[in-house]
Amino acid sequence: MSSYKLMPEAVPPAGRRGGSSVYAEILDQFLAMKDASVRVEYDRKPSTVYISLKRAVKSDPRYAAIKVSQRGENVYLIKE
């Protein structure tokens, strides 16, 4: 007869590749600044940065006051 144990443990959140934390860090840093808008420089394609920041803003209510905008090859964060 086999022996087993059931261990109570919270299920970790389904994660992506772990790169999303950098976008949350960018948004947190922007919230801590006094500037109303900033241009984001990051070594990824602007479209990738834009989409990732938009998803981070949408998924976390802490960032509800931030608007993400893309103008050409530049991505901006704007406090509303």
C-alpha cells in the first residue's frame, strides 16, 4: 500500500516568464516621481514596451491613474 501526504499550500499565481516585474517596477518608479509625464527608454521594441505597460496598468488597480501612450517610436507614461 502506498503512502502519501496532502500538504496545505497556496497555489502560486500562474506566471509568465518573469519579465513582467520590470514593467511594474517602471510604473512604481513613475508613481513616485513628481513629473506628470515621462518617456520610457527600454532595450525592447517600442511596441512590446507599450503593450506590456498597458497590460500592467490594466491588471493592477494601483496604476489606474496612469495612461500609456505611444507616439511613433516613443512610449510615454502620463499621470491623469
